[in-house]
Amino acid sequence: MYYPDSFQVSAPTDLEIEISRDFHAPRQLVFDAFTKPELVRRWLLGPDGWSMPVCEIDLKVGGAYRYVWRKNGVKDMGMGGLFREIAPPSRLVATEKFDESWYPGEALNTTLFVEQGPVTRTRIIVRYESKEARDTARRSGMEHGMAAGYNRLEELLSSMLAERAEGA
């Protein structure tokens, strides 16, 4: 699997995991890719073979989101949460809870979108309720699914930019 140099996963505190990745696209476009269901379901899939039959996003403070992933021969995986803060196109804060949670409690995700010239850096800080929950998430191999999804997102953003250029 391709891991660009900008893809980083770290544990800055006992309760947090931080994931960052650079995308060669304007910040608003990257923000849209994280918040518009028709775009999210095209990249937030993890490893090959998964689909997202449910992708609901009520993008407002207090609004809910829900994702369900499906793969033949595997039980569906669902999760969702509530938006606590929305500051387009720079910041999203939302809770995260899996239907069949593989870590105890709920997490709080803060996603930052920082534009640096032609590149937008995304930083997701996932804050867990306990060190045990954070450590369980770290051992899950989540970075492999995230890297695959982010590679798809880079391809999606590139194709969207190419379509814009052709239409200009």
C-alpha cells in the first residue's frame, strides 16, 4: 500500500491518536470531501472490497452523521455521532461511536484543514475516554484502512480538479 511521506500517525498523549495527511487541493474542496455524502462514500472505504451503503450527514451543530460499511462475507460495520462544532472550511468536531464498539466508550474527533499554498493538510485528533481505548485503537491497524481511504481521496480530489480545469 502506498503511504505518502505526509501520512503520519502518532499518539501525542495517553488519550489521543493524531492522523495527518497532505492533499494537493484547495481547503474548501477537501472540506467538502469530508462533509458531503456523495463525496464521502467515494473515498471513506478503507481497504479494497468495502462499500458504504449508508452515508448520512446532517452538517449542523447537534446534527448527526451515520456511516455503514459493507463487504461480502463480513458483518456490516456501522458508526456515527453528533457534530459539536463546525467552522467551514477549517474545522470539524464530532463524537464517534461504533455500533459494536471495539474500544470502550466514545471518541471525540477534531478535524483541522490547513491550507498551505496548493496543499491542504488535514489533521484528525481522536480523543478517547481512556488510555485503554486509545491503545486498543492503535493496535487495530486502523492506519492501513485510513491510508487506503486517503489514497482514494487524493485520486478523487485530482479528478475533481481536472474536471474543473476542463470546464474553465
